Amino acid sequence: MNLALTDPFILAQDYPEALTGKLRSGHATCLRFNRRGDFLASGRVDGTIVIFDIETSGVARKLRGHTRQIQSLSWSRDGRHLLSSSQDSKCILWDLSDGTRVRIVRFEAPVYIAELHPYNHLLFVASLFEDQPMLVDISGTVPVKRQLPTAPRRLRMEGEDINEKQAAQDAKQSTCVTIFTSLGNHIIAGTSKGWLNIIETQSCAIIHSTRLCAGVVIFLRLTASGRHMVCNASDRVIRTIHVPDLSKIDLNIDDISVEVEHKFQDVVNRLSWNHVAFSSTGEYVCATTYMNHDIYVWERGHGSLVKILEGPKEELGVVEWHPHRPFVSACGLETGRVYLWSIITPQRWSALAPDFAEVEENVEYIEREDEFDIHPIEEIHKRRLDLEDEAVDVLTIEPAKSEFEEESFSMPVLLDVGDSESEEEIVAVGPGTMRRKSPGEGREWMNGAESGESGEEHGTAKRSATNGTKKSQPKMRKR
């Protein structure tokens, strides 16, 4: 019914228009939609992961296992598993059917970003702070870590060798971001010197390197098809890159070429970009700006700016585009709220009555000759009974056609008040009695038993102090 009330021309629009809502559960630092787009995972500063249901804007599940800020999130293809990386030097693979931790992998350094293999949720790649990236296999009880190279592969001319100075500069590089290709046979890595390395997953060897810029490659993201990639670098330029077809059987590594399609930048204000994302179809690129509250949207085909989404009065960090709809989410850096942009759809109420037409201005109406004739009650009643004789089948279930037919997993939604908190977190203190949660409550698992006892004592003392306020004594009346 709601779909019938929507203008079809508005449904065909490919990018959002205005800020339409917000979500809140703690201070969010990173976001990621699942492949179906019905859940949005949010990583918080305190290490908690909150999964929102997009349709209801409620909290579907909370995951606790990290002790520091969440750096990145990555969904499995079927939507059942979620990989989280944190500044506490850990990566955790979660099973969302019951919220348990499948594997916990510890590293020697904080994790920049970790990405799951597109078809194997027990294989992921992680970029570490001031350390070599790792390809981790967690199919066994003990994780198997394989170190990936960072030094770029330079093409040597005949009789030419790489000098010691150049080799020393290459050794100083560090990998900042790593992602899998669409099939997972190769890994694309960006370095701190602006190099882009293509690494073979099976052999962990670099087969091609190209230099994109002189700055740091901050972020990489592929389209859903895997044919194009967007790169955010520290030189204040966003690049869209055509990814070569690496699945050819007769692939010659010397013939691989990485071409930059378009460059997006603000020439006037020289803005820096915090985060970038592709649209669901890959036709648009959006980015959040440094020290600004706007989101810029470009058309990738022509390289032109098509929309500037006005946001809240705070700087925005991570931005994510819905995988199937013109729907954008971004988290604020100051408050940690998750803001949502979408299309404002004016409803067409004339869709409920086919013979009713909406007009721009008043029009003189000419009535029919028999329009206001009075019919007998028996005839009107007979017409209604004839309309009710049509049999309606409400038992047959027709299979819905969807591109996610192979995905049978559906996350169970928690109905606990403590897990479905809203803007102001509340807890139940008695039957029918609610109060706002204190800022430090619920973190006893991070601080140990002692902090839990002290927090409980503090809460008890606070309630006793509240309940022990002096009541005014009634005054004695003089006789």
C-alpha cells in the first residue's frame, strides 16, 4: 500500500536528498551495511558493536568483546558472521545467530582495517599499525598468520638493478589498507608512500605495483561488481580506478595495468576527505569532508558534482551507502550519532481511488446525469454481496523472487529493554519503573569485579540518598 502511494519518478532517483533520521546507541566510530541491506553494524568507542535493524530503527543485537575503539567491520556473504577489528590489537569473528565469538585473533600491534574473504568467512586480511599486513586463516583452532609483503614490485629494465637507496625507501613503507578482490583470488593493498600493490592470495606474492600519488593511501573500496575501486588518499584527491580482470586463465602479470578514471577534489577550498563510499550501482561516489558537515556526491561516469547533502552541525566521519537503495548513513565525530539521508517521498493519495484525480488548482466539475440518483437499499445491498462473492486465497504462499535465495540466515531480534536502548539509555529498576542508565553502568566486564561492586554500591548509595530525602513535617494546628 505504501509503495502504491509513492511517486514512481521519485523511486527512480539514484541518490538521497535530505537528512531524514538518526540512530543512537553510544558513540559510533565506524559503520557497515550487510549484503542484503537490512542491518547496519555500528562500532563504538568503548569497543561495543551495535547492530541496528534498518526497517524498525531498533537495536537487533549487541556484541561485547573489545576493550577499545572499533576500527572496522566486515560482514560475511550470508550475513551470519561479522568480523570486527579494534585498537586493542584483536580481531573477533562473531556468530550473529547467538552472538557468540567464533574466533579471537590477537596481533602485536593495533589493527587499521580487517576484511573478510568474499566467499570464505574463515579467511581474512588485516592491516596493522607500523607492521606488515597479515593474511589469517582461522579454519583451525590455532590461527595461521601469513605475512604479506609491502615493498612494491618495480619493473626492471634489461641490465638495470635497484639501487640501495631505493630499496631502503621501499623498506620504510607500511601497508595502511588491504581489501580482497570480488572473487577473493587477489588482495589489493595501499601503502604509506602512495603505492598500490596487487597480491596473489594463494602465494602471498606481489604480481603488480603502481604508484597512485605521493601521499598515504587511506582507504580503498570496491563496487558490488568488483570492476571499479575508489581510493581516498592524503593528497586531498579521490580517485576512481578501473580494476583489471585478474580471473583470466592466461593472465600475464606484465600486461596488468591499473588506470585512474576520474579524480574528485575541491579545487577552491582544498578540502580533505574523511571517508568515501560507492553507491549501490557504482554510478555515484560520496565523501565526508574534514572540518565540515556536508557530504559530497559525484557522478562517476562524467566526474561531475551532482549533490551536496547538508548534514548536522558537526563533522562527519565514516559514511556508508545502502547496497540497494539511495540511502546514506554517516556517524558524527563529536556526538557519535548515526545520521541517515534518504529520499523524501510525497504520497499520492489518489492511488487509493483510481477515479480520483489530483489537480493543481480548482476546476469546475460537471456532474453526470445519474450521479446523485437514489437507488433502493435492496439493490445497493445486492451489489455489495456480489462483490463479496469473489474468493480470496490467503493460504497459498508464493516464493519471493530475490537475488539472495542462497541466503537462508535470518538474525533473531532481541526484545530485552537493556539491549534495545534509544537516545537516552534506560534500565528497569522494578515492575513498571524505569530510570536513565548512569554513564559508567554496564562496563563492569571491562574493569573487573571490583569496579562492578563499586558501581553497585554507588548505585545503591545513590538510590538510598534519593529515597532518604527529608520530608517536610506537618505543622501542628493551634487550638
